[in-house]
Amino acid sequence: MTRLRAFLHAALVPTCCLFLAVRTRAAQESGSAAEQPVVTFKWIHFVIIAIFLVWLFAKALPPVFRRNAENISAAITSATAAKAEAERKLNEAVAKLANLEKEIAAFRATVLREAAAEAERLRKASQADAEKIAAAGRAEIQAAERAARLELQAIAAKIAVDRAEALLAQQMTPAIHDSLFHSFIQALQGRLN
């Protein structure tokens, strides 16, 4: 309220001076005293309306300006925070981009090591499989060789028996046959007794 009073006092002095200057000027321009009160009334009316408007604006405008200033200040604060956040994200992106080459190189090295290890593992597995196949082949060959020997022995025995039978059939005469038959019967009788 003291600001309003100080403002009104400060505005009253220039207004009065203006009023007196205008009145003096009007008096000089118009020679008659009858027109002077009408002009004076107009100026008093003008001064009252001007003081009222100044008071109204002094009362109503500061809160509007204060709210506007607060809104602008809040917007500036918000924009500053958004700008700081954007700069932080930009710096993070730049740092990630700078580290991207290192990460790619590390990833490539890891992939190459893993690929080499996998190739070595596959080579050893292939070698082990080849050794197993060779061992299985040797065992199969040995089994086939044993089977072939057994078959060969059976064939040789059959041939020998057939040959012996054929040889025996050639050399067997009825006298030898009777003699073998009698010796067989005597051997049987000797066993029974």
C-alpha cells in the first residue's frame, strides 16, 4: 500500500503542474473568463480519469507481470534442465560411439579366438573319429580274417575228408573190408567181456 501512496504522490505533483500549465495556456488563448471554467472542468475530469487509470494499472498489472515473469522463469528453468539432459545424452552417445570401435575390435578378437578354438576342437574330434573308424576297420578286418581262416580250415578239412574218402574207396577191396569188419567185431566183443 505504501508503494501505491508513493506512486500517487509522485504522479500528483506532475499532474498538478500540467494542470496549471494547461490552464494558463488556455487562459492566454481564450480571452473570455466564461470559457475558462469549462476548460478547467475538462482538464480536471481528464486528470481524475488519468489518476484512476494509473491507479488501476498499478494495482492490476504487477500481478500479471509477476505471473508472466514466473511463467517465463519456469519455462527458462525447464528449458535449461531439458538442455542439460540433452547435452548429457549427447555426451553419452558420443562416448558410446567413441567406444564402439573398441567394442567392435574386442568382439572381433573374441569371435576369432572362439572360431579358432572351435576349429581346433573339430579337428581333434575329427581325428579321434578317424582313429575310431580305423580301429573299427582293423577289428573288422581281423574278424573277417579269423572267419576266413575258419572257413578255409573247414574247407580244407572237408576237402581232406573227401579226398581221404575217395582214396579209401579206391584202396578198399572186399578182402580188406571183411578183415576190417571182423576186427571191429572182435574189438566189440573184447569190450563186452
